[in-house]
Amino acid sequence: MSVASAENSKLGVAVVGTGFGEKVHIPGLQENPNTKVVAVYHRDLAKAKTIASKYNIPHGCTSIEEIVALPEVQAVSISTPPFLHYEMASQVLQAGKHLLLEKPTTLTAIEARELYHLANRRGAIATMDFEFRFVPTWMMLSEMLAEGYVGKKRLIKIDWLVSSRADAMRPWNWYARKAQGGGALGAVASHAFDYISWLFGPVRRLLAKLISTIPDRPDPNTGEMKPVDADDACMLMLELADGTPCQICISSVTYQGRGHWVEIYGDRGTLVLGNDNQKDYVHGFRLLAAPAGKSLSEVEIPHRLAFPKSYTDGRIAPFIRVVDKWIEGIKLSASQTPSLTEGVYSQLLMDLAHKSNGTGLWVEVPDLQTFLASN
């Protein structure tokens, strides 16, 4: 195949969102041999064109309508703030374009469910960027759990304690606003809810306490202190469908927080996955294991699970693997995990966490397929 024909066979993708999108989506899509970035969105035309020029992208656009009208755009990745996801994703799917969507999926599980049904009606393949599923240490953890290493699970404990928003003078923006999908629950627990489902199965019920420890932040334009109503810390108790208790502690305001750790205790052994790297939430994970009564020792990750190439930004390599699953789904005309099915479930658990926080009570989690089938 000639260079020109190989280039023409690549999936033409538009990137919508130039924060995380510029740091991860653009380089990841340009590195993936099956995709090419053909357009980029920013609401400011000058910025759209500047970014397009910087990365040799043919089109800089200021609207989703403009993007989906481009014949070379076959698919769209969206990494805008969550309050924009539903409207933007709806436009993309309605146009019959394939979708790669950042978490949290939307603002509500009902919106996420509507996207799920819209994608099915339009024959579009939608993928969620739940990248922990594709990190080598996490893949090894999944394999060891599937093999029964810990035996009958007795306790799952998750800590995700970082300092990304610990500075009280970090500017007020959408992240500080509950109505716009801000907060640690959406930014962090959305991932945790997905990997809990992946690694341990569905959740039967949950109890949540969401906390705003920093009550106000300065407006970046005026300096005026504005109220924060989005959570920056979450305490969650889950009971899994198999009865296993799961405790989750999340905070984005912990100076010298211990990082991201998942501990699984069973009657036959213990597995501990952890990363104390505050600057990169992918690089630095180690997997420790111990049979019952023995000391923990680090597990060697087999070469077959390793990334073929690593990047300074650890998020790029697993994102490329997410794109691989997206491409696989497009070729097969069938969504591959993680799809909007997983996106709906993560969003459903977030909705129920808000409900529990409001009532102070345990909340039952409905069966996912029942929820998807309901109106």
C-alpha cells in the first residue's frame, strides 16, 4: 500500500476540546496508525486556527455543525467540560459520526441513556475513555482476580488522595460548580465506578457523603471570591452484588496525599495496586501480591501487556489503546468495551451517589439492562 493510500484509509477524526484534548487526544490520535486528526474545535476561531496550525490539522472550527458537515470527518472525540457533553455528543451521533467521549459521560444517567439509544439508532460506534482498563498493571490485576488469586473477597478498599485542587487560590471555574458537572465525583469517582464494575462486578447498593472542603475560590477575571458547591472529597460505601463491602475515599485537596491505591483482601490472598506519583496518574503503578499469611511482593508485569511505546505524559499510551478498541468496534460494526453501556453505568452510580448524599441513606442500584430498557 502506498503512503497516500495508507493515509486515506485512516479514520478521519475531529477533536472537540483543547485542554485534555490538546494534551492527550490530539497526540494519541496522531500516534495511532489507524486515525488522523482532520479538524479541531474551539469556540474562539483564532485559537482554533492556531491549534490546527500547530498540529498540522486541516480545519479549525467553531461549531459542531461545521465539524460534522466536513466530509472527511468520520468520527469525533469530545473532551470538553461535562456540561457540554450531552448536546455535543447528540449532534455528533445524530449526524451518524462515531464518538469517543471523555468521562463523566453527561450530567445525568438519563442523558447518558439517551446517547446510548441514539448511537444504536444511528449505527454509530461510541467509546468511553476509561483508560485504566488498558494500563498494564491494571490488566495484570484483572487477570489475577479472574484466576481467583485472592479467593473469596472480604474487603475492597480504594484511596485516591491527590493535591490537584489543594491550593484554595486555584481559580473558580466550571469544576467548582455542581450544575456543570464539576467536582471530584465526576472527575475521579467516574473512573472508580467503571473499574469497580470491570474488576468486581455490579453494585447492589451504595452510601455516599460528598464534601466541599474549600467553600469559595477567586474568580479568574475579577478576583472576587465565588462559592463552590461541587465536591472536592467523597466518602463512599458500596455493597457489591456478591456481598463484598467496598470502601472508597477520594480527595483532590490532600497535600501529600498517598495517591491512588486499590486493595483487595480475600480468604486466599491479598492484591494491592498503587501509585503515589502525584504528577501522572498512569505512570508509577505497582502491583503487589501475597498469598494468605505471607508478605507482599511486587508482581512482574509480563511483556505481552506492556505498552509498545511510552510517552512523557502517561495518559497517551492507554488512550491509544482505547482508540484501538474504538477502531475495532467500527470495523466490526459493534461497540467494544468500554462503550456507552459502561458510560451509562458509571453515570448511574454517580447519580445515586448524589441521591444518597442528599438523603443520608443507602440507595439501591437497579440492574443496568433494566435501566437501559426503561424510559
